[in-house]
Amino acid sequence: MNEKVFRQSVLPLQRRMYAYALKLGLPPEDAADAVQETQLKLWRGREGIPDAPLLFQSYCLTTLRNECISHIRKRKLTDPLENAEKMPAEDYMESIEVDESRQSIDRIIDLLPKSQRNVIRLNTYGEMDVTEIASATGLSPANVRQLLSRGRKRLRQLLESISSKNK
């Protein structure tokens, strides 16, 4: 993959990648850093990137997700009290609760079968619609809709069972 093709493939994804990083819980400045780091990693490993547009997009978003996880881990190790000084206690506690909720939901999604898990992540985190997911995974759109429906239903069941245990 040469530079021109790489730019034509990656630059249109930049806004989606940034939104995805924000959705994963990174602050705006860290999200921008994660997107840049991801683009650099993609450039360095450009020979192993799939050529199909939707596979390329999925590959980019997966690489970004891994980069965001690294940023979150680094941030938690380096500055747990640094943010506490900058924001009121209520806001800090709320941000901790949001992070914990997001991690809990990710752990619950990990309990789903692989096909449901992948489709839900592409739809939710990757902001892909049914046809894009179908093209990226090689499944039919009807199969993708079915997997999304069953996966969401199973997530609701798991969340209800967890919440009933906590009462």
C-alpha cells in the first residue's frame, strides 16, 4: 500500500475514529492522541492491512480500540489523583462510575458468543450499520440483524440477572 492509497483510505476514517475514541471514554485530547498513534501504527504495518474497504475500516477501528485501552490503562496507572484535584468530588466520582459501568458492560459483552459479540461491537463502537457489518463479516444482512437482536436480548437478560443479584 503506497502513501496515496493509505491517505485515501485513512483520512476519511479520522472523524469516525475520533468519535469512537470518545465513545470508549477517552477525554478529547487523549482521543486525538490515540487516533494519531493508531494512524502511525497503521502506516508502519500497512503491508499487513486488508485491502477490502470494510475490512480495512474494521481493522482500523480494532487497532484504535486497542490503542484506547492502552491509553486508559496508562492514565489509570499514572494519574488517579491528578484528575481529582482539577474537578469537584461529585464530577470525579461520576467519571469513576461511568468508567466502571463501561468496563462492566464490556465484561458482559465478552460473555456473548463470538458472532454476537463481534456484531454488537461493530454496531455500537464502530458505528456501522447492518449492511456495513454484513460486508465486513461476510454474513447476510438478515443474519446480522438476527445476531444483533439475539445479542441485545441476551445482554438485557444478563444485565437483569446481575441487577437482581445486587438487590
